[in-house]
Amino acid sequence: MNQEKQTTGDAGQLAEDAQALMAATADVAGEKVAAARKRLAAALESAKAIASNVRDKAVAGAKAADQTVRENPYQAIAIGVGVGVLVGYLLGRRCSRNCD
């Protein structure tokens, strides 16, 4: 989750920087600058739409997982324990090979 916050913060900072660049070049004349500003504005809108879509899918996935766990708590516990045992076994084997 911390990585998600970092990525969201980075994306937000990038959007702010891009908007600041667009504002700073607002008075600059020229066909190339105008075209670059249009492409940047389109890219920002596309990025916002993609970020919103990803966020919506993540929320929907979290709600579905929560609902599944609530409907099947014992199976969820068993799966969690099983995954923990498997990870512990694999890490134990790795350590026994590398620690000697």
C-alpha cells in the first residue's frame, strides 16, 4: 500500500509539473510550442482517465475480496495459513542452502 501512495504522489507531482509548464509557456508564441502544449494537455487528460480507471478497478477488487472473505472466513484463514507455510518452507530451504 505504501508503494501505491508513492506512485500516486509521483503521478500527482508529474501532473502538477506538467500543468506548471503549460502555464509558464502560455505566453510563448510559436506553432511548435502550441502543438507541444496540445499534446501535453491530451496526455494529461489521458493519464487522469487511466489513473481513475485503475483506482476504480482496485477498489472493486478490494471490495470483492472483502466480500469473499466475509462469506468464507474459514477458507480464507486456511488459504492464508497454507500460503504462510509454503513461503516459510521455501525461505527455510533457501536459507539452509545459502547459510552453510
